[in-house]
Amino acid sequence: MKYEEALHQLETIVSKMEQGQYDIDELAEQLKNAQKLIKLCRDKLTKADSEIKKILQKEE
């Protein structure tokens, strides 16, 4: 899954939570999904940051 897609799904979950669109069972499941999406986004950002630093170090 691409970062943008994961972020969009996460934003959708948050929006629905804020609007109270989930019952308690759905809320628990969506919180689990949100945690997975947050981890995926964090991992992708960390990887991109590492790659950018490597590229910049090679140029110096």
C-alpha cells in the first residue's frame, strides 16, 4: 500500500470517529486498523528519510 493511500484511509477513519459514525464494536476494529496504518506510514517515512540522508551524504 502506498503512503498516500494509507494516509487517506487513516484520515477517513479519524473523520468518522469524530462524527460518531462507529458503534463500539466498529470503533474497536477501526482503532486496530488505524494503529496498523500509523505504523505503515511511520515506517515508510523513516525509510524515505534514511534514503534521502544516504543520497545527501554521497553528494558531499
